Amino acid sequence: MKLTRTLALLTAMYTSSGIALVVRDVTLDCEVDVGNCVSGMLEQAGAIGCVDSSDLRCLCGSDNFAYGIRDCVAQGLGKPECVAPAASVTSKVCRDIPLSAALKEILGGL
């Protein structure tokens, strides 16, 4: 039930930015984990210096946002195989917005 609620929350809150649609492109093993990590980092927007979770220009330009998602998936959840899908989702969420050096580095290493 919690998994359904998490994906529904992403759909309801972030459809205009494409997050809900993008998360569904991730493999089933990583889908929920990537969604939870992206959602968790969006909730941390204020802590990393952005106005709120809709401030994608700030979030996508933040190394802390990119590293937070990477670390959540690889270390927090123990699923390093989900880092590539997480980076891919993050880059799609940030389409048309300049990416942080950290996100470019993570994407370049794939």
C-alpha cells in the first residue's frame, strides 16, 4: 500500500514536470527506490538552498541534489545498480535546465 501511495504522490505532485512519467520508465526493480529517492530529495529542497520542490532550476543545478539521489539509491538502499536509472530519471526531470557538475559527472560515468 505504501508503494502505491508513493507513486501516486509523485503523479499528483509532479506531473507537470514529467517526474511521474519518467519514473515509470525505470526497471521494476529500481522504480520504487528511484521514485522514493527523487521524491525525498525534492522534499529536501529548502535544506539544499532552493525555494521549494518546484524550484527545478535550483535543484537541477545543485550538486547536493544529484549526490543526494545517487547516495540514497547506492548507499542508503544498497542498490548501486539503480544509480544509472536514477541519474537518467533526474536528467529527464531536469530537461531544458542546466545540470549541475555532479549530475553531469554521474551521467558521464554511465
